[in-house]
Amino acid sequence: MLFPASFIAIALPPWIANYLVWWVCALIVVGGLLIFGWQDVPQMRWRRIWAISSVSFAESLRRRVLWVTPLAILGVIAVSMFQHAGDPQEAIRQTIKYCLFASGLLVTVTAIILACTNLPREIDNRVIYTIVTKPTTRLEIVIGKVLGFARVSGLIVLIMGAFSYAYLTWENWQLSAQVAQRLKIETDPTTRQTLLGYQTAGLLSTRSLDQPADFQTYEHTPAESGYQRIKGYFGYYVLVPFSLTPSDKSMLGSALNDPAHWQALVITTMRLKRNVPTKDDVQWNQSRKIPSEGGSSIGPPLPGQDQGKPVPQITLHVVDWDYNELVPPAEINGGKMAAAILENHTDPNAPYTIPSVLSVDAIQKLLAVDKFFIEIIPETSSVEYEVSPMPLVLDVIQQSGGQQLEHQIKPMPDPRRPGQVMPPRFISQISRYGFKIAGSTKPDDRAVAVYHFTDAQVPRNLEGPVGFRFRAGIERGGDYDAAKAWSVVSLEVVNTQTRQSCGPVEFHPETNQETFVAIPGKYVQGGDFTVYVRGMDDGQWLELTRASVQLISAEHSFVLNLTESLLILWLLSVLVVITAIFTSTFVSWPIAVVLTIVILLGHWGVNELGDALNPGVGRSIATDFGFSDSTQVKLVSGGVDALAKLLTWVSAVLPDLSQFPVMDDITRGVSTPPRQVLEALNVLACWGLSMMVISFVILKNKEVAP
Amino acid sequence: MTVIDDEAVRIEHLTKVYKDFWGRDKVRALDDLNLTIHRGEVFGLLGPNGSGKSTAIKLLLGLIFPTSGSASIFGQPAGNTAINERVGFLPEESYLYRFLNGEETLRFYGRLFKIPRAELKRRVPELLDIVGLDAKARKRKLREYSKGMARRIGLAQALINNPDIILLDEPTTGLDPIGTREMKDLILSLKAQGKTVLLCSHLLYDVQDVCDRITILFKGKMQTLGHVRDLLQVKDITQIQVKGLSDTQVQEMRQFLTRLGVDNPTVTHPTTTLEDLFMRVVQENTGGNGRIQAGA
């Protein structure tokens, strides 16, 4: 759960700031019980709580709540019967999704309706009179009702879980028979490989997967020297990490406050290989108005005139740790590409300097964040850019009495290598399924995705093969051999300690489908190793993410995994019950239903708004609506910004339902780690306990006689 | 607050003002009520609709909170959950879980008290017998009960903990004449067991039959308080009760009284009723027209 602790945390010691959510919840629980419940807590009796919960449970069952479960079951069967998944694994995972979705929908809707209506109804029809006039504390009433409806949810989850298991086992048996039949007639190697994988592992297989610690995409296999070459305008970029110290911020602050005498620049230094442009290069460069040295950027060269070499240029972006834009392009170098300084550059092996100016607004945005990347986009086609371990610095230049003083801000220091800066990160163009790398039949032209595994959880038995799960998008076009029905991809594992490589293992994945690749276990020994993924076909593009390559560290039981998912679902339903009871203590039941849904989905909803709530949204809206008067602009932008801030704050204290990942892992065939259950329990404990105590306090101070 | 051992209920300056949304006074439902109910007595709380008697009971049970003043039961502040172990309450209608049957209802309410399991098992059928619910009725859901049956099960739940004080709100409503008689007998039997009974009723003859003391509330204020017999007494008329006088003797008695200067003596049984008293109190407060406004 998030918490708006960004500025509070500054004043708090880390042992409080790091666990602020827990502290706040503990404060509510302890404070609420000490102030309002000091008489009620000692009087609390389990027998009474159980009796109240049993009445709520019995009432729900006798109101025929369970009659909805057969409908949900019929719905799941109908939908899964009519699904048209071509892949058997996909089909069974879709069915898992339907089962869990139906269970989740049923249990949450039931919980909301039961819990929201219960208390207001008992107050309206005055049944509450006969409860509160017994030696029952309001705390026992709240706990009893939560427990009662949690028991109802538990029963529904149990019934739906038993059905899901039975139905999935039956479907698994049917689909496995189909897989065996298909294997008898299938000739396509890609499909056979996939089907064999299903037959060996089983369609309901559940695995523990280990994620790589780091993932980067390179135009070529990275050189060990740390100097990497990138072709201009080829879709490969460089990210240089920065973390501003207080003195760095102070210097940038001077450039912000006194722009007449201070200036902030990004100085990029690179060796550049300026090749003679091909016809295509010329076309590309001209289309993007990149000038040529001694030539023109517009139109073909005149007869008798040489087309000069194009001027090497780059574009800089400032992005955050998730690669989201922090500074608009217009605020860096006036929105134009930065060009290499060619004057007096006689030695072609000497590095070129490429300066870019940062606007005052850009500086202001940098000062507002702790960490950021400066992204270098090589723009000039035909130029090869050599990226050194420190390709750029931030320069703050001070004009003082006719003199020019230069203060340099280097990239973030590398904690593993004292005295050195963090090396740049390499990424590529992002497409639908991830970062794109080009495949090729020529080894020199192949791009590579590099996955670093550090301290990975490797299988216990490394005598035999170990498996990697691979899933990536695959695009084909241009030079792709149309006669070839399948894609070839290679995966190579190099052990970091032994430096031994298993060599490229070729396999035939389908786009966005799981493929399992086996290599000898010794290459992952120790848990530190690097995986290189390359496309082996011309005209082929692989689209990869960090999760595209994962090590299968263990196999697990599907039943256990299903049980964990259902347990998380039940914990979610308990959270729903608590929220519903909380809202029903102070509003009528129809409003309580709406409010419960708003509370439960608020965090998710604001997250979905994403960048729309970033600072500055008010100004954008004022501009979009065409306000020109400065007072009106100020009023609108101020109002919208305040609303955005309020929404962010409110959402931050609402429960985060993403901590209840009922379907995420199981529908990917991945084992749900026990940590997920604990995280769900953590949200339930924090939010749930606080809400129960607040409900008790409200009920304690509420006159229950209408 | 000084608590005397003899006191079962003590109410001091109890006031309840209902407020509107803006916090402004809307209705003064109870105004500075002072009252003491002794242990072992049957006390009647009378008044027209809106007089404040239900408010007083709700305040005693902690269902609502006083604006000012205080109330206590056996020395403990009203609403204290611990004292509810000794309190039984029959609301004016049987506000019970309609989906439970008679036995389940009593078992549920019994589990809210510190009643041992074996004792509860024994007490449930015993109480069902006392209130006159037969074996068939005990297994029926409450939603299928008639109004009279609902009152009986309501009474049983009020007695499940063998309370020291029982608050009965309109206990005979919905009961047939036999049921009403049984209810009055039960109240008298509770009194005989030394229990305190506070009852609210509009059926004034019922109250007259069983109550030791009564108070009449009107517009939230206590109008009168005392023993039923004292309040019903007509003080300017002397009643001589003689058994077995013949008509001649009655005639002689009348002549004798005339000789004594008594003008036109009536030799009958001059009594008034509780209803007369009730109406007189109400008429005194409505300017003599006898009209009472509901909710006033």
C-alpha cells in the first residue's frame, strides 16, 4: 500500500518513515481502542462474537445466497465451451481465468450486498434493539458481523474452488488427449516443439520462475571494454543515470535563479565514425532535415557537387526510472537536435563534443526529482556513435566578471565501483510487446538482448537440464524469408564465475506464446549468469521485456497454486466485507454500496489516470480550454492541480487491490509465491483492522434507535 | 450519584432533545425526568404517544444517549454493557431474526449471556413452555409466527438470562384475552420472585392490575407519580364498605346519614378508573379540550 509519505518522511526517522502505513494503522487501532474501547475490550467474549457471526452466516444462507453459485458455475461452463483458443495451454489458462473471475465476481458482489445491507437493515427493522440490550459490546457486533460474512465468502470460495478444480482436471484430461492426437500428425517443428513441451510438463503445470536482475538491449553483442557502438537512427538508445546531490542542486538552483549569469548544458562527448552515407542514409537524413557538412539538407546535390557527410546529431530526453518523460523535448536545446561541433576537429579518432542547452523550466523539473536518466538518441543515419562509460555530463557555467567558471555534474556514482560512475544503460525502440531487437542471419548484424541473473534461485538438481521460459513478440517483414514458416531465435547462457558458455541454443518460438528452452544445468551453477537472446532471421524483430526470459527454478502442484489464489481471493473478500460494514455504519445501504465500490477501486482508478494527475496538468487543461486571461488560467490550473493532488492523496490511503493478485500468476502457469499471500494479508491487516476499529468507534457513538 | 441498595433504577434530570441536521433543537422528547424505581416493584410508565416514555426506556437501555442528566440501573450507568447481564427487554414489537425458529432464537440470545451451555439447554424448552409455545411452533421460522406468538417468543428472549430487572414495552399488545391474563400473571409471578419490572402500556386496566407504582408522562415531563391505589383514591368521598346489608338496612343507613346533615348520600362503591385519571391528566395539559396531538 502506498502512503503519501514523501514530505512527512523527511521529518521522520527511517524506522517510522519506512513503515509509516503500519504506524498509522497501529495508531488508529490502539488509539481507537484505548479511547473508545477501554471498557469494551476487557468485556469481549469469543462466544458472543461467534454467536453473532453464526446468525449473519445463517441469515445469508437462508436468504438463499448460495443459489447464485450454480448460476456462476453454469456461466463458466458455457463461456469455456464456446471459447476458441487455438493453443491447448491457452485454452486451459483461459478456463482458469473464467473460473477465478466468476468466483471473484460472485464473492465480492455477494460480500458487498450482504455486508452493506445488514447493519442498516437491522437498525431500520430494530432487530439491533435486542442485540445491543444484551451484554454485547459494539466491538463484538462489528467483529461478529465481519466474521459471519467472511464465513459466507469462505463457503462460496470453497464451492467455486472445488468446482474449478474438478472442471479444470476434466478439461486438462480432454486437452491432453487432443495434444497426443495432434502430435501424431503434426510436422511443423515449431508447433511440435510447443506440443511436446505441453505433453512433457502437463497443461496444468505450475512453476517457480526467477526473474533476471537486469535487462538491456544492444545493437551488437556488448564489448567488454565498456565502449559500445550504435548506428544513428537505428532504434537503439543510451540512458545515462543521474542522482543530484545537494551541492549539484544548489548549482542548478543558481542557474534557475540567475539565468543572466548562469547556464546549464548537457555536454555529450563521443567518438564518431562518419561513414559515407548510402542512398538510403541520404534519404533518411534529408527527410529529417539533418544538414550535411558542406552540402545542403534540402534536395539532392547539384550536378558536380558532392553530397557532404551528414553532421552527427543527437536528441536528448530526460526520463524517470520507468522511462517516462520528465522534461518536454521543447525545453532541451530549444526542441532541436544537438549537433556535434565540427570546427577545428581534425583528428577523426578524437571525441566530438555535442552541447545541448537546458531551459529554466527543464532545470526546475530536474530539481524536483531525485533521480533521472538522460537519454541519448543517435539521430544521423550513416554515423556510428561510440558510447563511452561516461558519455555525457551536466555542465553549469557561471559568467563572472568576464570569466567563465565551469561546474561539472557527473552521472550517478557506481556503488559497486568506488570512484567510478554508473555505466550507461542500453535500450531500444519500444513496440507493442517490448523493446525491439533486429534479427539477422549475419552474426555481425544481430542485435542482442542481455539478461543478467544475479543470485538466482536455481533448481536443486543441476545434473540434468534446466529450463528457461521464453515469451516475446515476433514481427516479420522486409527481408524476411516468406517461405520460412517459423522463426529461429537463439539463447546462450554464460556463467559469470566460470565464464563457460553453453553456446547458442536455437528454438522456434511463436509470437507471444510460451516456449521452454533447456540447457545443461552447470551453466547456471551459483545463480550468477548472463543470457543472450538473438533473432536469427533477416527481417525479424523480437520484442522483449525483462520478463521475456525467466529461469524455471522449481515445479509445483497446481492444486497448491489454486488454493493460494483462492486464499488471496478470500482475503480480498474479507477486505470487501470490512469496507462494506465500515460504510454501512454511517450511510444508508444504497450509498454504502456505492461508497464501498469507490473505496475499493479508488486506488486503482487514480493509478489508471496516471500522468493525467502529474503536476502541471492544470496549466495544460487551462491551455486546452483556451483560457488566455492570466487570472482565469491561474484559477483553472490552480483548481485542477489542487484536485489532482487531492485525488492522489486520497488514492494513496485507499487499499491497493493490486496487492491481491488472484489471477496474475496462476493464469501464466507460474507458482504464486507465499509472499503474495503475506502482502495481501498485510493490506488486510493494515486497512482491515483500522476500518474495523473506526467502524466500532462510529457504532459506539451512534444512536441505534431510529 | 448516590446509590441506595433498594434502588433498581435511578433517573436524575434526564433530558433528551432531538436535533435537526443543522444541530438545532427539533423535539424535546424528555425534559428533566427524575425517577427512582425500587427493587422488586412493578412500575408503570404511562403517557400518550410522543410523551417520552419510549425515549426514557431507550435511554435506560443505551439505545440513545441523553442530552443531559443521567440514568442508572443497579448503580451502573445506563447503556453499560456489563449491567445488561441482569436486564431483560421486551420491545414494543418483536424485533427478532425472522429466519430463525423459536428454539434457535432463544439459543442465539442465550449465547450472548454468560449462561453455561448445559444450563441454556435446559432453560430454552422451559421458557418456551412458560410462554406457551408448543413443540410445533418452536420449529417454525419466526416469519411464520402470528403476532401473539411473536410476542411470546419476544418475552421468552427477554427472560432467557433470568434477569433481575425486566423492561416491558407494551407487553400485552397482540395478545388475546387469555394471553393478556397469562402475561399479567407472569408479571405478578416475576414480582413474587423479587424481580423489578418496568412496563410501558396503553392498556391502562392491565397496568392497574399489576403495577405497584406508576408515573404519567406528558410532553416529556413527569405529570404524576405514586402508588396506583393512592392516585386512584377520591379523597372527598368517604366510602364505608359493609357486606350483606338488606334493603331496609340500607334505607335506615340513608335516613341516618340525612339526619347527620349529609345531603343526598349515595350508598354505592365510588371508584374511579386509571383511564379517568389518565384522561384527567391529559386534559389538564391540553387546555381542557381533551385532544392529544400524536408526536407532540
